[in-house]
Amino acid sequence: MELRYLQTFVATVEYGSIAEAARRLDLTAPAVAARLQALEDEIGTPLVQRIGRAVKPTNAGLNILASARAMLRIERDLHAIASDDALPGELTIGTFVSALTTMLPPVLKRMYAEHPDLSVSVVSNSSTELCRLVASGELDAAIVVEPQFTLPKTCAWMPLMDEPLVVVAPTADLHRDAHELLRNERFIRYDRSVWGGQLADRYLRDHGITPYQRLEINGLMSIAVMVDQGLGVSLLPDWSALWSGGLAIGRVPLPGPAPVRRIGIVWAAHSPRVALTEQFLKHAAAILHE
């Protein structure tokens, strides 16, 4: 069985279309379709189904997906072991959404400057899911919000930065008290399905504050734009990108100690690509301490 055919199958499922899989694999769409057909002929059953321009796995495709990914991971591990940790190589990195456009690009810039032939795959997902992917060996490392559960012994954790909660308000309201703003202004709530939103919700409840909620949404920058447009105030982690976009907003510190969202990196401690992972950790720590 050709591993490149399995790679094409996995990419098509993950990206949801033959066209996108072709772009990611640097192939033509007909070449991707031909590889899929060859794999299906060898296995003896359809593995994907086309719905318009989208592609989804069949039941048979779902049944072999995890094994296909495992075979591809084993191939990568064999290459890494054979290279005796020589650089460059291939690294699979995960990041939660907010870090995708802020923390990750400068780290990769440094890594590529030092290792221009390095190959990197990036996955964006929730911090909880990224920790699971690192634990299962599907990712080498991930930038995540500190997990609120015990990591497996196969994983290691390094904190990078703390982001205390602050009230985000229009610049005209920055002179006002944080609690007064939260009690009296329309409130844009950070989604409680993510850890930062849960921290904010707990803080409000602990201080007996019931805000006039206008809406609840995920996405720190989206909330910042809404505050800039005068739609309300919010209680958010003090994320550096909020203050660099030219918006007419600012931070109002909370009275007393503020809850903190901690950002860090989780990685597979015994991965065959640990030398590459250590390079990623080194550059991430250097950038955040400049």
C-alpha cells in the first residue's frame, strides 16, 4: 500500500475537498482524485463521497482514518529517528485561535531564519482538543491556554505568559471604575465555552455583578471591534493584540487581584522530533521575553 495514497486520503478528509487537498499537497486535483481511486481499488470499497464540491469520508473511510493517520505518524517517526535528530525536518504544531495570528508567526519566522528547509504543519483548534492531539502523538507541540486537567505523563508543559482579566471599554470611559462599568453598561460576554470566558463569568458571580448582557461571542478581536463601535464593554484577558489594532479602546484594571489566563506550550516529551520541538520552545520563550 502506497503511503502517499494514505496521505492524500487523510488530507482530503481533513481539508474537506479535493481542490484544497491538492493545493496543500502541491498536486493537481486530477492527481489527488487518481490517488484516491487507486486506494479505493486496493482496499475494495469507496472511502470518500462527493457532495457538491465538498468531500466527506464514507463509513469505511471513517473506519480506517485513525489507522491511516497512525501509519503516517510512524513513517514520520522513522525518518526522525534515522536522521539522528538532525535538523531540519518536519514539525506538527497546534495553536488556539487567538495565538494563530499573534504568537505563532514570529516564532516561525525565527525558526525559518535558522532552518529555512524546515517543514511545519499547523493545526488550529480549542486548547482542550490540542492537548488531546499532543497526548495521542498527532501533534508534536501546541500553544494552548493552560489546561484545567492533569496532562498525561507523556506530555510536558511550559508556561509562557499570564493575561489578567481587564475591563475593555471605549477610550471615553477609561476614567470610570471597572465594577461600575460592568454593572451599568451593556455587556459583551466572552464565550463561556472557553476558559477565558469561564474565568470572566466566575469573577462576575463572585463579586455579585449581573451585567446587562447584549450578546455572547467567541473571538477576542471580534469583541474588541464591538467595544470600539460603542456596543458595550467586556471582561477579557489582557491580550496584547487588542491594543495594537488602532481601535479606540483601552483597559480598566480590576480592583484587587485579577484572575489570570495562562498561556503556554504543551509538547510530547518523548517524541522522535524532540530536537525540533526544543527549537520551537526556545524561540517561543525568547520572543515573549524580549
